[in-house]
Amino acid sequence: MIHHLALRTHDVDRLVAFYREWFGLHEVRDSRPRSVWLGLGEGVLMIELANESEPSIAAGSLELLAFRVTVEQRQALRARVVLEAETEHTLYFRDPDGRRVAVSSYPL
């Protein structure tokens, strides 16, 4: 079970807006400008302010944050995202920081 995931960013507000809009995550804790916690099932997705000296996400990085969705949710998102790749069950795209994100209905 995941307790939390922490994503570092140079623009907390922009990244929070992305994950709220695309995945319907709700704010659990707002400690702006330092961080915002978004509900992620029983855990949280922490969006944290990166130090100016921290590097951005490397262009073309294949690290991945994948969300489980229904087939219907995946189909609805397909029409809204700029796809980087697609398989039978999964859509791949990038968040505003260039982080690779996926939505998958692959049966586990």
C-alpha cells in the first residue's frame, strides 16, 4: 500500500491544478508555497516546491507515474490529452513539468 508519493516542482500551483483537473484529486493539506497534499486513495500525492538549484525533469525521461482508471475513464481522457504513446490498456502523456504520466485499465 502506498503511503505517499512526493513530486518536486518549481511551480506548485501549476502542478496541483494539473493533478486536480486530470485525476479529480482533492486537497488534503495546503501548506503553500512549500507544498500541497492531494488525496490518493488511502495515501497522498505531495506536490512540493523544489529548490531553485534542483534540476527539472530530464527531457524524454521514461520514469512513470501511472494511475488506475476504468476503460470508460481512459477513453474519456484519450480525447483530452496530448498522447505520447498508447497501448491497448494504457495512455501515456506528460504533466506540466515533463514527468511521464499514464492512465491504465490493464487488469492486475
